[in-house]
Amino acid sequence: MCGNRARVEILDSDPQARKTEGRIDVIDLFAHDPKTDEIVLVMNEARPWDGSDERLHQLQEKFNAYVSFLLDGEMAAAHPELIGKRVRIELRCDHMPDARALGLLELIHDQLTFQEIKMEVVVGRGGPPEPPAGD
């Protein structure tokens, strides 16, 4: 699913990026992928999924912030050279999202498709889905 991402050109990076996890007001990584000529916005999620309403709300708000950055003119103002390029948002997580998160991600994917924004979920080092809290 993630393909060869080693050649992504980083436009803006924050050395504190690993400390932004869980913050909805920060874009974890903003880059240009010269291979696909896409703008790539990455959100990193190392925490195990817990199935909580709070966690789903954080995920939804993080996506809202990313989409707002793209559609409300902030990205175009900061990087006019990227206007008109295709966009991909990647959720990179260490653990497979639980059933509730997957359901929300499907809804987000469908909404982003209407905006012509591609979305990918890239699962890394984690193991099987985390059971919902209370199980």
C-alpha cells in the first residue's frame, strides 16, 4: 500500500514532529512526492487504538485540520508552486486500527474522494488490532 516513499521531498519539517502525535493542530509531515507528483500530508499515530470516543474525535479533528489546510487557502498561500497538484493524506500507524477507527476512516475516505483527495492508511510495526476498551 505504501510503495516506495523513500524519495519524498520534505518541504516543511519540524524536528519536534515526533512530539506532535495526538495534537490536532499540527501537520506532522508536509512533502512533495516527485515520483507521483503529489502533495503528501502525513499524520503519524504510534499509540495503540483504544476504541474510545475521545480517540475517534481526535482522529476526525486531525483530518479536519489537514483538509482545512488544503482547501481553505493556507497551503496555496504558503506554497503557490504546488497549486493544482494532486493531494494524498497518509495516516501512518504502528498498529492496525480497531473496528471503530476503521469505520470512521472509511467515512473519511469517502468524503475525501469527493474533494479529489487521496487517502491511505499505512500500518507499520504494530501487531493485530487492539481490542476495544473493556474487553
